[in-house]
Amino acid sequence: MSWPYLHTLVNHFPIVLTVVGALAVLLAAMYVRRAIWMYALSTLTLAGLTIYPAWLSGDRAADAVRHAWYIERGAIQTHSAAADVTLWIVGVTGFLALVALITMMRSREAVSPARALRVLVGLGAAVSICAVSYTGFLGGRIVVESPILLSPTPPVIGVPITPPGTVPAPSTQNPQAPGTYQSPANPVPPATLVPQPAPQIRRP
């Protein structure tokens, strides 16, 4: 299994979990219920746990497709920079959600975590949902909105594209020894000569 394929399998988990967890936190703030808070904190904790596999697989996948012909220059670097920031935001939010979840599990009478944890988890969830949305948008633009693939006509590649530092293999088509001449495949037929009548000599 290649790194790009693995990245497409795992990168949706932190996005979906962060969005669902943030919405659950908003619902828990409106309707103070222990079950809602437990679900919201558990979902954000899972988002924090899955963000690293998504980041790691994306980092390895970037090296595999960096020189592909359909990748726009600079698209991977922009997505990678946003992913680095998102890794810390979602990871810290997941850690705070885990701490709040543990405090609620220790006290069965608590219907919500402490006020400070509620504020920190809420702010982290709001920033996380923005971070994963923007990073996912940049990741989708790498291929889905690539200007080369959106063009109505296929690109014309005149020379083979090889990664830097590699020597292209010599072509084996139509081998020809130096100093020899090879006739073209479709030679142009010579011009047809039309016979002309001989000139008449008038005698006196």
C-alpha cells in the first residue's frame, strides 16, 4: 500500500471527528447533559488521537507525488504548512478534552467539566474546526482543483519529466548508428515528369 493511498484512507477521520465533536460541544453548552458532554469530549479525544496518523501519512505522501506532472507548483508546500499547524491545534484540543473527560469520569455526579475546562475545550474545538476545514480544502485542491486537470484540453508534454538528480534513459526507438542515413517512413514521391513533344524543324 502506497503512502498517498494510505493518506486518503485516514485523513478524513480527524476532520469528521473534529466537526462532530465541535458541534457536540455546542449542543452540550446549550443543553447541559452529562451524556452529551461525555460524547463531545470522547469525540474530540479521538480526533486528537487520529490527527497524527493523518499528518504522518500526508508527510510521506508528499515526498511520493511532489514531482508528479499533475501537481501544481507550491500546492503541496502550502498544504503541508497548514497541516503542521493543524496537528498542534487538534492535538492540544484532544488533550484538553481527555483531561476534562477523566475529571467527569472520576465524579459521577458531575454533569459537565469545570468551567475553565469548558472554556478551553470550547475555544479549542472552534479553532480546530477552522483548522481542519482549511487544511482539508488545501489538500483537495492539490488534485481535485488542479489547473492542469481542469483544463479542457490535455497537456502537451514535449520532453519527459524526470525527478531532479536522475538521468533519463536513452530512447530505444528508431536506433540509428552514427554516420548512417535512414530513409523516412513515408518518403515524398518524386515529381512526375510529363513528356514534351519534340520541336518541329521547318525546312525552307
